[in-house]
Amino acid sequence: MKRQIASRIWKFSRNTLTLVAAFAVLVMILPSQARSQLGLDPCCAIISVGLNTISNLLKSVVAAPLGNIQQSEQANVNFEQQVVFPIAAINQARAFAVQAQTQFSQMRQISQLSVASATLPTSQQLEGTLLSGNPNNVPQVTNNYSALYGQVMPATNAPQAVRDFVDMTDAEAQAAMKKAVEIDALANLELQAAEQINQQLQTAAPGSAAILEAQTSAWVVRANAYTQSALAELVRVRSIELANQGARMKFSTAHTNSLQTNGSQVLGQGAQ
């Protein structure tokens, strides 16, 4: 709309200037007798009349629309500064971001406090691996676990059913420990990302808020995925516990039946 108004003003002014210039040229090419009849120097009179005409046109035709355009632009600027991007709210948000950065630093310090409690070398080694938050230490869990809890007993020392559910219990215990190390590593990355986004908020332009919001939403989705992964591991651990309870009951029942059968056979042989 503003461009259309400005274009019309320019066309009108250009046509007016062209008309005045043509009139001046026409008078200039008149014979001297015709020009002298005007009673004044025609050049100065024509130029004066043309300038006055242009001045009046600029005041009446050009100035008013330009003034309206300026008022409209100023209204847009005031709306952006007072409603869309109010300076007070922006400064308040940045101050909150600075305060949040201090809280993030405190959270990091708290999360890095040592909670290790093992006192013996073998248990300390496994505990250190589990609390490291380093995904590169995941392969060490198996050896550290075997060193502390031992391996599956030989076939000569226990029935196959007992060996099977002991092996499954050890496997799930190690898987949960490995998953815990991975989740700690992911939590550290999330804290770093939160600090980086918060630092960007402190100096970000109002127009970039949508981009930062999209980044934050993406990290929230990732965090939810990590949480779901942790919950899935807890479900697996609980499932193994329930399966072990059922296996123990089944093994006890089978062992009891075997004892009853053997006892009946022994009693039968004694009665003969």
C-alpha cells in the first residue's frame, strides 16, 4: 500500500515538473517581441511561477501522504516496541537467563559431588565404573561385575535350570548397570546443551526466539526419549525379578516331586 502511494506521488510530481519545464522551453523559444509583451523578464517570471507551483504541489500533494506514511511507520514501530517486543520484558527475560545460568552452574557442581561409598578394592572398581558417566567404560562393567559377583557356576555344581536363570539374572544386572552409565552420560550432555541455550538467550535478538524455542523443544523430546529408555530398563529389571521368582518356585516344585518319587521308591524297596 505504501509503495503504491509513493509511486503515485512520484508520477504526479514527474508529470508536473515535465509540464513546467515544457512551458519554460516554449516561452524561451518565443520571439523577443512576444516575450517583451509580458512586461517582465519572462525567464525569471516563468521560473518563479514554476517553483511556486512545485512548492505548492509538494506541500499539498506530496507532504500529506508522506506524513501519513511516517505516522503509519511510527505506529508500527511503537506496536513492535510496546506489544510484540517490549523492551522491559526482553530485559527481564535476559536477567532471568543470567540468574538461570548461575543456577545451572550450581546444579552442575551438585551433580559432580562424589557419592562413592564402597570400601574394598573389588567393589570400588565396579562402583567407580558405574558412577563414571563415561560411555567408554561400559565394556568394563562385565569384567568388574564378574570379579565381584562371580561367574555362572559349572554344570557339575548346579542343575541346568538353576544355571540358566542365574545367567539371565547376571545378564540383566549387567545390562542395567551399563544403561545407567549411558544415561548419566546423556544427562551430562543435556546439562551442557541447557547451559549453551541459556547463554544464547542472554544475547539473542527478539526475532531469534523462535529458533531457540525450536532447539529447546528438540532437546525436550530427546530428554523424554532418554527417560523412556530408563523406564524400559527398569521394567526389564523388574521382569527378570518376577521371572526368577517363578523359576525358583518351579524348580522347588520339581525338586519336591523328585524327592517324593525317590522317597516312594526307597520305601517300596524297603517294604519288599
